[in-house]
Amino acid sequence: MLEVKDMVVAYGRVNAVKGISFSVEKGQIVTLLGTNGAGKSTTLRAISGLLKLVSGSITFEGEPLDGVPAHKIVERGIAQSPEGRRLFRKMSVEDNLKLGAFSRKDTAGVKTDLANIYELFPVLGERRHEAAGLFSGGEQQMLAIGRAMMSRPKLLMLDEPSMGLSPIMTQTIMRTILKLQSEGVTILLVEQNASAALSLADRGYVLEVGQIMFSDTGKALLGDDRVRKAYLGAD
Amino acid sequence: MDLFWQQLINGLSLGALYALIAVGYTVVYGIVQLINFAHGEIFMVGAFGAFATWVVMGSPKEMSWQMAVFGLLPAMIVGGMIVSVSMALLTERLAYRPLRDAPRLAPLITAIGISVFLQEFVRLFFGDIPGMPDAKRAIPFPTVIGITGQSLHFGNVTVQISAIFTIGALAACTIFLWFYVNRTKTGRAMVATSQDPDTARLMGINVDRVIMSAFAVGAALAAIAGVAHGLRYGNIDFRMGFLAGLKAFTAAVLGGIGNINGAVVGGLVLGVVESMATTFIPGQFGSPAWKDVWAFVLLILVLVFRPQGLLGAKVVDRA
């Protein structure tokens, strides 16, 4: 479904991503693991069209994405919940969700999806007219995911959804991700929380300073010594 | 007491003129953090566009007041808007967009350059357009029968019809802006972009288009101000945008730059302060020559004691 090949992305003159290749198959959950500065968010931003590639290519459903502006990429079916959630804090929950559906023209479908999000996250429905900035971290993460889902994406990219959340809230979010997968959404999950991410993932890629070091199925990586040492605190 | 009311109404109508221009500074700043110093010239070009529309219509002079107010005036406003909006979009596309990622100083200097360019362009070339008079000196603005030179009297207080037009136009524009920002899809996209442009892109918002609509909305209001200026002072000239633009910028900062309501309030406050200062400050400091001084004294005071402006600087938010 998504095919990234030899992708190089730079901030100014510094290459943040140094030629990575990976793919996401339809219906899978794929996770990119790595520490700060490994290039995970840069990868997602490049796929979303916010950053230009220096070289390499991104293909989605057989169509190349290079040169496609960010707002058109959403129309192609790729949505992102960005790092740090980046909600429109002064706007209401409902306004945030409606902005998520900005590129859609089927008013009736948007209404149904809005109702679905409120069913998935009841707390958002109950407080739909309150400003997004007033919600707790976990609730804001739900809203960020809900907002991304409002574009009815084929591929949902989540950038560190567990950031700053309690273990219980992290579990809730991870359960939500599994639920979305069961509804047919393909998911690209960027995480530092390796155990949470790998327990869901069909496939995982480990990034270090802009390069993919190794990859395997989620299960295999959970048991991999290198991963256990670096990311799971085992010695 | 009559004098107070007289100066209040004078101040409000002058302030409404500032406010109509100030909205353009604030909307553009709210989205791209650019002080568009050429905006005063967009106002000037709008006035010239309205004038040119009148010429193209055959320079009509004799008509009923109904024809003038409901036919000629709207035509001139639309003509002025077409000119000012096209000019604003052209400068955005050709001059500002290529500098979107440059250091902030670059577009600022460019804006000053565009301002000088537009002034000189009108001064040197307006008269070369077939049918148009030479613009090296002030041009008499067309008379709109029923408005120009007409006034109402309340006891000893005189209210120019042109003042009523200006204040009415501001009221209508404020309502329109509220509706636009809060109730239309483009308006919501504008608020989102002003809060976080990258995330707005992730929502599928075409940020370039949002920026263009910000320039267009500001220019349209500036064109209305251009017509109001012509009706109020009876003439227009290529320099009219400089001081008016500076005052409107002051008004925008006064109200809190980036805040649409702030621009409206800031404009009105500035107009009233100017008009009151020239009346109630004793001695030579209250002479008309000092009115600009008081306007900028007010700006400095606000910048020192309330730098966020009267209503608080913020991104373009609930209008």
C-alpha cells in the first residue's frame, strides 16, 4: 500500500533521514521505533508532504507522492496525527473534528463519522463544545486520533500517541488502534514506547540516526536482544 | 457638551475609516506574521479604482439621489474592490510568496518597496491610461448625489452623510467578517491556519489559498475605505495611503495585532483620541497640526504599558 524507497530528507543541509526503505501492507499495523532524533517524525512529515524529499520516492497505492502538496495527500487517503497532538487548542472539540474532515464534500458521511467518533470516545461527545486545550493529555490524544480519522483515511499515521500519557491511558490508546485496524484502517505507528508498539505491530522497523538498522515482525522484535537492550530496559 | 458630541461623531467616522484599513493589516499578520506595509497603497489603489470606474461609466454627474446611492456608489465600490483585490493578490503571488520561508526582514523590506512602487506607479502612469486624468496632483473624487456634502443636524451637532456611510460600512463589514470567520469553511480554515499552518495542511487545507483569501478580504475592505475617504475629503491622491496606512497600522497594534475585533476597536479609539485631542488639549498642542503626534503618542503609550494591545494580540480568532 505504502512503499518508501531510499528516502533522503533534510532540514537545511543536515540529512535527518538518510536513505530509508520500508513498506506498509494493507490492513497491517507497522511501527517505526527509535529514540529522539532517529528521524521518525521526519519520515511521517515527508510522507504527509510537509517536507520535500532530497532523493528517493514514496508510492501510495501504486501512485507516486512526490510533488503532491500536503493538502492533496489527505485527499489521497493518508491522515496524520502529529507529534505533540497539535490540536487547535482554542477551538471546540467539534470544530477540531470538522477540520479533520476539511477535504470531504459528503456532508452526510461527515455527520455519521462525527457520531462514530463520539461513540468511540464518549468523553469527546459529552464535552464537544469545550475548547480542545482544556482536555487532559489522554483525551487530547483521542481527539487528535479522532480528528485524523475524520478524513476517512486508508492509511492512518500516528506520531507518538503514547507521549506523556499514563500507562493505563497508553493501553486505552493502543486498544483503540487495534480497534481501528479491525475496522480496516492501515496504521503506521511511530513510537518510543517499544513494548506497547511492538505488541500490536505486524511489522517493526528500528531507526537510528536516520537509518533503518533492522526490521522484523513485531513479535520477533519483542524477543530480539538488540531491541530488548536498547528499548525495553533489559540487560 | 455639543462640542463633545460633535468631536465624538467626527472621531468615530475618522476611526471607522482607520478600522476598515486596519482589518487588512491584522488579518494578514494573523496568518503569515507579515506587516504588509504596502496595505496603505492597496487602500489608495482602491480609491483610484473607484474613480476609474466612474470615468468608465461616462463620468455621470446629473442623476437622482436614488440612482447615485444605489447605482453609482455600489458600482464604484465594486470597481475599487476589483482593482485593490487584484493588486493585493498580485503582490502576494509575485513578491511575498517567494519569500515565505525567508527571514522575516526580507518580506518586510519588500512590502516597503511595493509601497513606494505603487505610489510612483499611480503618480507617473495613471494619467497615461486612456480617459484618466493626470494623478501627479490630487484628483477631485466624483460627487455622489445624496452623500457628498450632505449632512444631518441634531441641535448643534452636524453629522456628514459621508460619516454615516463610513460608520455603516464598518458595521456591515464587521458583521460580514464575523460570519465569514465563524460560519464559513474558508473562515474556519483561516483560523486554523493562523493557529498552526503545518497542522492546517495535515487537515487538507490549502494554505496558499487561505493566505490569498486573507489578502483579498483585507484589500476589499481597504477599497471601501478608499471610497469613504474620497467621499469624506472630496479628493484622492497617490500619497493618501501613506499616512492613512500608518494610522491604520497603529490602530491594528492598538487593538492587538492579529485580532479582528481589536482592529475595529483600535481604529475607533484612535479616531476619537485624535479628534478629541485637537479640541480639548489647550494651547498650541491642541492645534490640528498636532493630531498625528497624539495618535503616535497613544501608540507609544500602548506599546510601553500594554504591548499586547487593548483586546490582546492573538491569532485571527473568533471575530
